[in-house]
Amino acid sequence: NAGVTQTPKFRILKIGQSMTLQCAQDMNHNYMYWYRQDPGMGLKLIYYSVGAGITDKGEVPNGYNVSRSTTEDFPLRLELAAPSQTSVYFCASSYIRGQAQYEQYFGPGTRLTVT
Amino acid sequence: KNQVEQSPQSLIILEGKNCTLQCNYTVSPFSNLRWYKQDTGRGPVSLTIMTFSENTKSNGRYTATLDADTKQSSLHITASQLSDSASYICVVPGSGGYNKLIFGAGTRLAVHP
């Protein structure tokens, strides 16, 4: 299994541009997540999905959009990029079936710079 | 406000030495606490998950302890190796749902030869 994969690894955007960060998992996990990690801060949840067709906001959703058309893929869309969106973005997935104890598996991250 | 605080922010030790990292949390209700290891430029990887009924849990040279009464956890690393150089992150599910995790800022550990 490849686990959780993310593309691209690095990207530089100009202010106002848009882009989509790709995330895929091959573990048949039902839950998927997008986080951002800023220097010296803990990861913050942007959006999450409990299954295909179902998404919900996390702690810091403004400026982002997501979709979940399949179990495997969970792309994150940035519209009108701003310098405040400069960060490292991590996608994660987990299999949850009622239990509170579960693993979250993380992708390698996408380092995004907006200038 | 639900919070996870870690100390120290950073730590340098010599190879072969032991160290202990601290985590204090204010999340309530509490269900479990996780420790993750994050190598530079990589995503976090789970080291251990502890429920409120577990006091100690080991994973090789890593031993996590939990005191649910004082809301404190520690991660002890024994006989450190150069490959232990990483950030160690304490994580607790928030009150908004057990799938919504609250991450500490991490302790950055550097192991020198």
C-alpha cells in the first residue's frame, strides 16, 4: 500500500491565484482530513470528510474548499490565495467505526508559499 | 478552551542519553492521548495511543505515561539514537468530536553524536 499520497510536494503561488492540493489514500479509510501546520504551532484542522459525498468544516476553513467524490480522493481547493495561506498542508486518513481509539495516517505534506 | 501544552519547546541531548518530554492538556471530557513523531519534512507518525485507564505504554525505546487526574503525560526516550532527532507531538481528541484532534506545538529534539 502507498498509504496517503499528496501532490505537489512544493508550490509557489502568487496572491490571487488558485490551486488544488491533491490527496489520495489506498487503505479504504472512511475518514479523511486536511490540516495546516504553521511554524511553532500545532496542526490545525481545515476540513474533514466522514465518507464520499460528506464534508464538514474544521477549525480554520476560511479560504478553502473541499470535495469527496470517491473514498480514495480528497482534494483541497485554494481560491484567491493569500499570504496567510503560506503553510505546510497535511492530508490524513483513518478508519473509524464507532471507536474513539483509532490511528490517523498522514501524507508527506505540501509546502505552499504565497507571495 | 481546550489546549495541549508541551515542554520544553526544544531539547538537545547526546546520543545514548535518556530524555523526557512533557505534555499538559485541558481537554474535557478526555478519551485518549496520542504521541506522534514527525521527522523534518515528513508527516507525523503515531508512536502510541493511551486511553484514560492506561498509566504506561511502551513502544520500543519510547515509554509514554499518563496521569488523567493531573492531565499530564510524558514521553520518555531511552538510549537515544541519532534517528530520534525529530519533533514529538502530543495530541488529544477535542470536545468537538473524537475525530477532531487538538495538536500540541511539539518538542523539537536534536540528538548529537
